[in-house]
Amino acid sequence: MAEIIQKDGTWVFDGEALRLTPGRDKNVSLFRKTLGELVVPLGALAGISFEQGKKAGRLRLRLRDGADPLLHASGGRLTEPHDPYQLLVESDRYGVAEYFTDEVRNALLLDQVPADPVDAYLLPGPAVPLSVSAGDGTASFDGERIRLEWNWKTEDAKAAAGARVLGLTDITAVEWHPAVGLENGHLRFTVRNAPTKAPPKYDPNAVELWGFKKDPLMALVAAAVQARLPHPAAAADVRRPEPADARPALPATAEDDHDALLRRLRELGELHRTGVLTDEEFALAKQAILKRM
């Protein structure tokens, strides 16, 4: 067993998995403290490195693509203080860090763990129920439903529709973006049959984030939802085109087209009611659909 204990946290490797526990030091981020302990199976690792510095060094884990729902939902955008796969190492513990690195590398070689992507999550994601308040709203997830509630800072048109409840089966994707510079961040859910490109400020399926302390906690909600959605590798298989000799799909009937247009009208009406579309934009879009009918 290899172990390294620092103010930033404690990493323990027993030959089969790494146990990453955040430290209690005041400099440890709220995100890492809330996320808590992570258990990373050896099979989820693509590599480990140790970088020395003048005053402190850094241990880094590299996970295999698709192994962790948190990394997928956040798109690798968790900045240095929030990244649970990094550990600050004090200069007097460099020898321990190098030994720890060698132990993990040797285990990866002995077990012949490949570094290529995986087609199933190897980490479970944050536990539920989970609720986070940040930016212009509160996002709660109980494992089956997402509830979005708005606060006094929410844009009026978005808040007018009231709290929003989304079933997990209606969600096709989730993403978390941090605020960067003058650009706000967001937690956004893509809803089946109702895609929108409206800015998060007006999108009833998104929480807008402004770069405050609790913003990264929204990544926990994104990861908990992502862990319960089909793995991206499975989704890619569904989207993969059929071979050329496959039987052609039956053409859509007029009834199918009519139903699709009716659904689109309802979606436009919802966007207009919540203020995403102006009166003029709604009228033009509605007229175009009616002509097709």
C-alpha cells in the first residue's frame, strides 16, 4: 500500500484502487469538500504524473476517457483548485510522491490496463438527492427528476413560468460551463424534442452562473444527472449510420409531418410564453409553420 498525506488531501493506493480524500485545510475548495472522498478503480486510470516545483509539487491523475461522469459533464473545465484529480505536495514530501507515482505506474503495467476510452462509467458520480443554489436559481436532483427554481435575480421572462420539473427520461444531455472573464457560465439541460439555443439568462432549462464561489457545485448536479444518462459511447452507437446495404427506412407519412409541426407549434408557444421569443419572432415562426401545414 502507498499513501501520501498533505494539507491538500490524502491519497491512498491499495493496489486495486486509489482513495482520494480532500484535506480540511482552509485553502481546499468548497467544491472538493462537498464532493468528498472518491474511490478510483485502477482500471479507470490512464496514467499518473508528479511535477516538482520550487515551493510545491503536484500529483496528477489522468483518467480514461468516458470513465468519470463528472469529467464528461464538466468537459474538463474544472479549474485547478476544484480538480479532485490533483494533489498539492509540499517540497519535503517529494520522495513520498515519487514512490507513490512509481507504485501506481507499476500496477498499471502489471495489470496491463489500457489507456484507451471506455464504453461505461467506472465511477458512480455524486450521490443523490442533491440540491445546489447558485447564480439565478436552485437545481435539485433526486435521481429521477430535476427541479429548477428561480430567485429574485432571475430574468422576469424566465421566472414568470415558475419552477420547472424535468424528468430524467426527457433529458438527452447536460453540460456545465464556468464563468470565464466577462462571459457567464451555466448549467444547461437539453430536453428531448425541445432544443433551444437561447442564452442561459432566458433559457428555462438552464441556470445562469456569474462566477461566484458556489458555481462549481452546479457541476455536481451535472455529474449526478450524467451518471444516469446513457453513456456517450452508447449514444454514439445509436447515431452511427446504417451500412449501405441496410433496408431503407420507410418514408414519413403526411400524418407524421403534421404531428411534428403541431409539436413544433407547441414548443414555440412555450418559448413565447416564457419570454424567450418576442411577439414578432413568434408570429414569424408560427406563420412559417402554418404555411407548411
